[in-house]
Amino acid sequence: MRMRQLEKRLGIPLLHRTARGATLTGEGAVAAEWAADVVHAADRFEAGVAALREQRAPVAVAASLTVAEYLLPRWLIAARAAAQTRPVSVTATNSTRVIELVADGPHGLGFIESPQSVGALRSEVVARDELVTVVPPGHEWARRGTISPSVLARTPLITRERGSGTRLNAEQIMADAGHPPVPPLVELPTTAAIRTAVHAGAGVAILSILAVRDDIAAGRLVRVRVRGLRFVRELRAVYARADELAPELRTLLAVATRGA
């Protein structure tokens, strides 16, 4: 029935119909060749459009919150200026989750701030960062200016959730110095929430200098030194294999490592 409708629309007979079956007419054979060309052209068109979509599809990067908020934007701008690239989609999460996202494949490149093992992934240092102890201006430590590591270790802190690079680094450095910290006062999901809580007088926090530099300069927060103890950490890029990175991610990685 569909072939009869096609013949009616084209105005030519395509098939010889007999009781023993149907065969192409001369016109039908020519039309079939032309139709094959059209089908192949349509397939090429679909494949070409799919390739164009792939070229414009975002490439995925995962980054810990400190890197995502204070370093990655500058790196992305520099990478974009270095070459015309596809859009980059950024997932901001804690360091443990960044490692999982890169290891599982949806994200080709990640940036972490924790000292933990990255398993089979490769890693390289892209920056160094210092963590500082901060209190609100009215806190008793603000008047002292310095405290001992033991006092800090006995004080419940306002921290990020487990898996956060900032928390892991601070806890490890304190434990390595012989002063493992007590459980936190409260866990909050973002650096901004912790800064707000400290400013409101809720307690003490250890945060990246990148996150609190402006607050310290403006007097909204006060930095307290810890005698004999510095919280310095390495920020790292993680990936499966450099030669398998998308060109956009290779450029981004090169920009980030230049800063190291």
C-alpha cells in the first residue's frame, strides 16, 4: 500500500506486480539508485551534525570548593584566551568526590586540595595554599593574637563535611604534630557558610587564606597564629592519562601547572 502511495505521488510505476511477486520497473530501478544516494547523504548529514554537536559539547571538570571559587575562574579565562575551546562545565564539590568523578570517567580532569591517595589516577601539584585560624573580632583569641597547638586541638571547630580537603589537611597536620583535634562543633557545606558563622560569633574555623584574606583585611575576621605550627598544603590536578585528555583540558592543565 505504501509503494502504491509512492507511485501515485511520483507519477511513475515502480513495480511490476504479478501473482508470483513484484520486480522493479525500469523507472523503479533508476529511482532506487537515486533513493540510495539520498539515504547515504542523509546518513552523512546526521553523522556530520553529531560531530558538530560533539565539538560544542562541554568538557567536564571537577574541583574542590577552594579551587573552584578562587583559582579555577582565572585559569579558565587564561585557557580560553590561549585557544578557541569548547565550553567547560565545572562541578564544585569536596576533594573525595572529585577523585570519584575523575576515576569513574564523567570528568576528565579534577583539582583537589586534600593529601589523600588518588588511587590509580595521576596527580601533579598546581599550587600551594596556607590554611589560617580565624575568629570574630570580639573573640578572646583575637586579643591574644597567638595560641598553642594544644589549645586549638581542644577547641571544637566549625568545619566542612568529611571529605573536604581543607578539613582533611587541617586534621592531618594537627595529628602529625601530636595534637589530634576534638570532634567539630558543627559541619557546614560551604566555605561561605563557615565564614558567615564565624563572623556571627559562632566559633573558630581553619580556612584557606584565599577565602578569608579580604575579611581579615577589612577587620571582619581576625587571624590567630598557632605557635610552632603552619598549615601549608599542596593543591593538585588529578586525571587518568594526560594523552587522553581533551585538548581543552590539556590547555587548562598547562595553565594551572604554570602557576606552580
